Amino acid sequence: MMTLITHTTIKAGLVCIAILSHSNTHAANEPNQQLSVSPKQCTTLEQGQDCYIDLTINWQANITGNYCLYANTQRLQCWHNKNQGTLNQEFIMNEPTQIRLEQNQIMLQQVTIKYAWLYKRRVNKAVKWRMF
């Protein structure tokens, strides 16, 4: 019975080693991306107004390839045969915006820029006054 336990224990140990070595190899081959966006929020005076920000986006990947940045559905910039990039651009938004890093039309990373306002939108923008 002692040899059965030892034999089973050795098999279990070998299986664990095989799984760990496979997962480490798999993780080394997967692309690892980093995406940083600044600022993370844009604030306007009144709800619904356009918000203007100086957007800075940095990205980095461990695999050289073709990458593109998108803001919602708008393509901002693409890089070919690169593993990192920077974009500095004035950006106008009036709703929360998702910044995405894609490689070959596959989303790799996403960051959301929040849209905030100080005052709620006025229902009637017309100034009411009368002259008597």
C-alpha cells in the first residue's frame, strides 16, 4: 500500500509540474498590453455642453504589431510594426468616451473617460422677460 501512495503522489506531482510549465509558457506567449489615458474625466459647466480636454494616451505591448487607438467608434491613430506609442491631442466630448487599443480589429484594452457637469441642463434655455 505504501508504494501505491508514493506512486500516486509522484504522478500528481508530475501533473502539477506539467500544468505549471504549460501555463508559464502560455502566459509568456500572450500579448501583454498597457494603456494609460489622462485625464480620466472631463467636466463642463452645464450638462450637454461640449467638453474640451488635452488628451494624452500612452500604450505599450510586449509584441511588435499593428495597433490602433479608438475613441468610441472614431479611429484616433494607428501604428504599424510598433510595440508602443503616444498620442497627444485636443479632444471634444459630450458623453462618456471609451478609449480602446486594438490589434487587427481585436480589442486588447479599454479605458473610459468620464463626462461630468456642474449644473443640470436647463429645460427652457430662452430667457424669459417682459417689458411692461
